[in-house]
Amino acid sequence: MPWGCAVDPWTLAGLLLAVLASQALEVDAYCFVERVVDGDTFWCRVEKLLDTSLGLREGESYRVRLADINAPELRPEPEPGALEATRALSSLTLGEAVALDIDDVGVTDRYGRLVAVVIAYHNETHGVNVNKLLVAQGLAKVWEHDNEWILEETPLYIPWEELEKSPAREPASSMPGITQLLAAFVAASLLAIALISMILKRRRIAG
Ligand SMILES: [Ca+2]
Ligand SMILES: [Ca+2]
């Protein structure tokens, strides 16, 4: 291979484009889940606040609505699947500390609930994206809203190491992050290298 690397640039560019397409999660707060309301809502007490721009206070309890999903209603009468979804959310979060990626765009919904992707303990190395897991288990449906995420593009399992490193982001900005710009630049360069080398190869064959 003329550029002397083990992986060809097409593959590398593809990998980089995949990274660009997936959305990283961040931790804005850690909270302790006190009560599960239904399959997509719970109350939790903020234990540690990392993004102070959100206007929350440590020690206060907030109602949290899981972003971009909808579970069957539990009240006034349980809809089919409501009990299962509530139980699943309870077993993942109730009485546990969870990490919240709170929506930088709107923070709360029109009912004043914090909109968040909830990351619960999966194992020593990884947390699990509860919103996505409930959908994967067929207990809730995707219900996309205009917020920080496209649920489908968020990871299901996230290394703790990566989450702990993620700084709480600046308030919502339409500018892509520097890492994404850099990755886009590298991906574009690799594609260009691959194209040029393909053209040169064809010329050599033709010659
Ligand atoms: Ca956030
Ligand atoms: Ca969304």
C-alpha cells in the first residue's frame, strides 16, 4: 500500500464517518432515583451537578422525563405494557445513582420535567442508555423531539471512562465541536488520498 498504513483509507474514512454520525453522550448531573412514576418518568435527587448553566441545584429533587421515547400510560388506567415498562425502569434505576445527560436545547419540557438521556449502571466498565434500552426491549417507542439527540444515533452502551472524561458542554450551540470538524477534515483527506491513489493505479494499468 503506497501510503504505508495497515488499514486502507476507504475503511478509515468510513470509520470516521460512522463516528461523526453517532452522538456522544455527556454527564450533566448524577442523581439518585427516588420514585418511578411510569415507564418513562421518575423523580430523582441531584447529587452532583456538573453543568451549572442548567439552573439546577444539588440536593433538590426533579421530575425527569426520558427523552425521545414514549412508554404506555400507567394512569388513570394502565395501558397494555405500562406495568412492564414501569417495572423495567424501576429495576434499572430505582434506589440507584444514575447519570443524566440533560437536554441542552430546552432543559425541561412543557410540564417542567427535565428532559434527559439516563445512563444506568450496566457493569464495571460500561453504563447503559436506559432510553434506548427500553426501546430495544420493546417496552417503549421512539418519539423524536427537537432536542439535543436523535435517539437512534446515541450509543446503547457507553464506557464510564469516556463519560467521566466528557466535560459538561457549553449551552446549546449550533456550531459543530472541534473534534467533529477535525474528524470531518481527516475523513475528507483520506477519501481524497484514496481517490488519487485509485486514479494513479488506473493510469499505471492503462500505461
Ligand atoms: Ca446535555
Ligand atoms: Ca430528538
